[in-house]
Amino acid sequence: MIATSPESAGIPSRAVLRFLERIDSERVPMHGFLLARYGRTAAEGYWAPFTAESRHRMYSVSKSFVSLAVGLMVDEGRFSLDDRVAGLLPDKVPDDVHPWVAAATVRNLLMMATPHTGTSYTPADPDWARTFFTKEPSHPPGTLFNYDTAATVVLSTIVERLAGTTFLEYLRPRLLDPIGVSPDAWCIETPEGTSWGGSGVICTLRDMARVAHVCMRGGLWEERQLLPQWYVREATARQIDNSIIHGRHGYGYQIWRLPDDGFAFIGMGSQLAYCFPRRGFLFACVSDTQGIGPTGTGVVDAMWDEIYPHLTDASLPEDPKGLAGLDEKIAGLRVLPAGGATGSPTASEVSGRWYRLESNPMRISRLRVVIEGDQGRVDLEKADGVRSLSFGLGGNAVGTFPERGYYGRRIGAASGTEYACLASGGWVEEHKLDLLVHITDDYLGSLRVSLSFAGNEVGVHMTKVAEWFLDEYEGFAGGRAESV
């Protein structure tokens, strides 16, 4: 998309600046944002160390990508929206499949109207698609909305079975390559080896924005009809009511509905592409807000309050001072470190001292903090050795989290490497040091640690927000300093 100034796009620079100032003042952990009008990028920025080239986990935005692959296959006549999914994956279906499960159609799954009360698989299941057909249902398919990621797993499995390749590779010549999506975009795999279309796409913010822009134009990119217009129209329209849980706007085919006749791709942690075709407006962002409430918390409210009401349908007079202020703000964006003071009299008293902990859920036997100027390190001793995490005081330390047992390209298979992270600390009280760790890898998450020192004793509290990892860093502990 061609770049233009905010005012030329009918967006006041000062409105975008207020949005960014609010995001930082409320400490919303965003990683990047992009605003576009009628296909032109009006403003874009990234919180360091993230950049425009950073690939980012899109979580449930992946579902919308799968939906587009389904639409293309239906348009090619490979199957229909009303085909039963059990008939498309017969090897996944048990002989005693429940009639309600057997009756579920492609359309039912696109609408999140499965017969189940929740997602059918767990990380330990060896075949996620099969669990959809073996789980006991609770109601007839097609009757009720219930957000069920297993529906997308089944849909992406169908696409890949018929395409003979991954759904992203199937999309490449038809959609992704023509619009310039990064050639290294990829998708995490399920335990059985298919793409985790429900949550695993990893690409750039610009990649997501380009796909959303095509949908805003009914499948058009420049003058090429890349997606079937009829399918995009249905996918972005209200197909089912979801008011009992998710408000009054409804849901399409793996795409959410918005006010003002808009639609959205939405992923956990505020991976968002909010599309308003009538206004020609696209708001897209990548973030990790998993620990601060429902998806979009902070980000969406700020967009609605600070930007959307100020859109105009004509260009605005240029605002050099407003644009200069916005440019300065964007240039200085960075992931915010932990709050609190950078120093405390307690620091010199506790630095370097080992504390032996009582039995605790984290299975940490000893702990110490080492502080040197504006840098620190926490050492955690477990049965198999000492794990060390460096952190900054007043800023983030770039490093890796000292665990190697977490997932890599496939769920259930350890990566063998440590996840990239940012770590910082701050003295929130004279005797209490808080640490904040942002995991910034293909899997996103956060860990907060409080270390409260009282004489020769320490209290420890660890809490994490991360899907299927950092589980061993949850709980409370206490102990005493060892003799010097």
C-alpha cells in the first residue's frame, strides 16, 4: 500500500498522537500499528525492538486466513459449504460417531456453530482433527454460536488434504504472492502435522493489513479479482447471532462483525484488523495484551475514542506541528519496562545473597538477585541446575528465557531453544522488587515476579499469562538468607 500523510487521508495527526499517548499512558503492551484509508497507509509505527519486518504470531487472525482458503476451494468446486465435514475426512471419523457430529457442515464450522460446548482437543492429544469427531456433542450443529477453535482445525485439515500442501502454500499463488505477503510467513503445526489454522499463522503486521484490505474491496487487489466476490461478501456479513456472549453485531465465516457495518480479524492478545469498508478505513495492530482482559482491551477503546470519531471523508489541511509531534512519538515508541524505581537502599543489602526457599510449586530451591547499576540478574536454582535471567532497571534487557522445553514449529515437540524475551525490573516499594518478562518469540506471553525482602527473609510470587508454557512459574514461595 502506498504511504500518505494522515491529513491527506482524512485522519488528524493529533488524533493519532492522542491514541499513541493513551496507549503508553495506560501501559498497553502494543508492538505495532497501521492506519490506512482507501488503500493508502496513513500512519504506521512499532514499539522497539519490534519493526515492520518482525514476524508476529497472529493467533486467531489465522482463522480468517483459513476462511479465505475455504472460499477459494468452494469457488473452484472442490467441495461446497453444505458438505458434511465427516464426509470430507472419513478417516478421522469413528464408526460410532454421534449423529449431530456427523451432520455438521462446512458452513456450520465457518459460522462457529459446531455441536460442541468447547474446543475438543488438548495439547496432549495426538490428532486434534479427530477429537472433533470423537467428542460427545451437546446440541445440534448450526443452531448456536460457540467459539470453537477445533472447527478451524477441521477446516484447515480439509483444505490441506485436498490441496496436497499447507493452506498458506495453497493461498500463495492465488492471494498471498500477488499482494506481497512475506515469503517467510508460516504456520505452527498441530501434533498430527497439519497447519494449526486456528491460531498458528506467523507473518508481519503489513501482511495482515494487505489481506484485510483485499477483503475490504470484495476480493480485489488493484484491478485483479483474487478472491471470489460472493464469498467475501458472505464471509464478512452477519451469518449468525452471538449476542449472548459477544455483543449484538454477529459473526460471519471465521470473521467478526463490527458496528458501522464493519468486520474484523481478531486474534488473542490484540492481533487486530478492524475494517470499515464504507469509510475506507483500516486499523490494524499487533500486541500482547493477554494479561489485561478480553482481546482488544485498551487498544480498541482507544481507537474508538481517539481516532474513529475524527475521520473525515475529505482531506484535511496539513498540520505540520501535529505531524511533527506524531513523527517524534512514533520514532520513540518502545515496549515499556516494569514500573517502579530504578534503585532502593535494599538493593545493596540483598544483591548477591542466596535465599533458600521452602517447598514451593515452582520447585525452586534457592534464589538470588544480583544488581549492578541499571542491570540485574535473577538466579533460580532447580534440581537440574541454575537458571539465570538478566533484566534492566528503567529499561528492557533483550535476551532469552532460561527454559528449553517449550514448543517449536509443532505443538508437542520441544524447540530445543530458549524463547526470546524482554525483561525489566523496578522497586515498587523500598523492600519489593517486581520483574516483568515479555516473551517476544513465535509464542507470546508474559511473566510477573514479585520479590519482597524482610530482614533475612524473602517472599516470592510468580504469575504468568501464556498459552501452554511458563506453567512451572506460577505460585508463591518463601525462604531465608543463607549464612555468609
